[in-house]
Amino acid sequence: MSITEKIIVKENKTLKLNNVLIREIGEAELKDIDKISYMIESYIKSKGNSKIGPMINYTSVSADENGQAKLVLKFMIQLKAPLHNVETPYELRNQIRIQNCLFARFTEKEENLQFAYSKLNLYAFENDIRLKGDSYTVFVDKMENNDIIADVFMEELKGGHELEGL
């Protein structure tokens, strides 16, 4: 019987993406995630382009105009070549480079992915690392037994090992 680690954590990793098509998902659209994913792939094909690698989910929390917490969710996908004349609701970034991240490689059932986020937050707490509060989840692979491999990146705040003053 072999025991494999379900969540492996590493520090100081960099996420680098090129020719990134981004689509923000509004709160009213959350129930249509699969449809939006399909529409993104159709948009890429209609532009005569193709994707490289898996879908990336970006999540963050921001405050709205009333100070209420608002979930920010974006789908990101790397393209073989840059797109020109990108229409709303899409945007294109030539390169995204996020340095100094806590990283977790998750291998397990998708419904348990929240434990990767929890483990990164706990690791940051135990090691006095301040996190920015956003995450990038790269869905690397889906295996025959329905387990997934996902890489989670959480950006550290600059000076992350310093304790905040009061």
C-alpha cells in the first residue's frame, strides 16, 4: 500500500502565463459556469486560435461601493498566439507573472479542493507569511479514478515574513 501526499506545499514559486485570455464571471453568472467555459473555448476557435494548457481560475474578494465583500472570479486561459481586437467581456494580457507565491500541488477528489486553500492559509499563519488574499488555481489533469491534479498559487504580500504593526 503506497501513501501519496494529497497536498504538497512549497514557498517562493512563480506563476507565469503568456497570451492570456481573461473572462470575469459576474455573480449572476455563477450558475452558468460550464456554459461560460464552453463559450470561451468557442470564442477562441472562432478567432482561429487554440488554447495551451488547462483553464485557470482566479479568485479574490474585494469591497463593493457599499463596503460589502464581493467575490471576484475570472477564468483565464493561455493561447497559442495573441488575439487582436478582443471584444467585451474578454480581455487579453500578453503576460501575467506572479512572483513570491505559496504553492500547493493538490491530488485528490475535486470536492476536497478547499483543503488545499485551507492548508496554504494554515501554512502562511504558522510561518508568519502574509497573503494578498487572491488565488490562482490551475486544473492540471483529471485522472481515470476521477481524482484531479490542481496547482494553487497564493501571492504573498511584499515583506510577507514581517509581522504587521498595530
